[in-house]
Amino acid sequence: MRGKGLEANLHFKSSIAALLVVCAGALVIAQKVTTPEELDKTMKALGRAQMAAGKAIGSGDFAEGTKQLALIKTALDDSREFWIMHKKDDAIAANKEAVAKLEEVQKMLAAPTPDGQAVMAAMKQSVGPACRQCHEKYRVRDAENNWVLKPGTI
């Protein structure tokens, strides 16, 4: 009798876990960026995560660096919808390139013994230029020196 109770309990827990995964997926879908205000908010969060990733990786806290890189990837994935809606193929391509470069850095960081300096160099040499490509065309600094969507670009 105990075996069946344990089995039912495990099945219940598995069902709850599956439901949570589905709900989490729905939350991710609901966070797609569709307005300039959402893009600005997402890009600011991405910037904070990028700074935190650099600090963490530089100090050897690779677990925190990994967490921050995942936040950056989510922000990039979420922001792609904005560029799709506005039919900006170059921005979509830059976004996809930034994600691909970021995934390469994530793989380096996932190595059994990551080389923090090599990871930082890869971020500067690959992810940075991929982001800059979009910033040069679609972003500008405002009066407070914050990055914002360049007026007239969409």
C-alpha cells in the first residue's frame, strides 16, 4: 500500500512541476516587447545585467555570471518581437547575432573550469560589437545620458 501512495505522491509532484513549467513558459511569452517604452525598459535591464555579469565574471563568481548572461539572453529574445513588428530586418539580424555571440560566451562559462579572462575578452570582442551594431542605428543618448530609441527610426 505504501508503494502506491508514494507513487501517487510522485505523480502529483510531477504534475505540479509540469504545470509550473507551462506557466513559466506563458510568462515568458507574455513578456515580449512591443512598445518603445517596453523596449527601453528591457534594454535598461539588459544593461544592468551586462554590468553585473562583467563584475561577477571578473571576480570569479561564474555562477552569478551565468545567471546574468541568462537574463541578457532573455532580454534579447524578448526584444526581438519589437523589431519584427516594425519590420526592421537589420535590427532583427543584429539581435540574432547578439544572441548567437552570447550563447558562445555562455558555453565558455559553462566549461568545467572557465577562464574568466577569456570569457570577458569574448564578451568584449563578440557580444559588444553585436550590440553596438543596433545601438549605432537605433539608439541614442538622451539629455541625462541614458540610451533611448532614436527618434524617427521606427
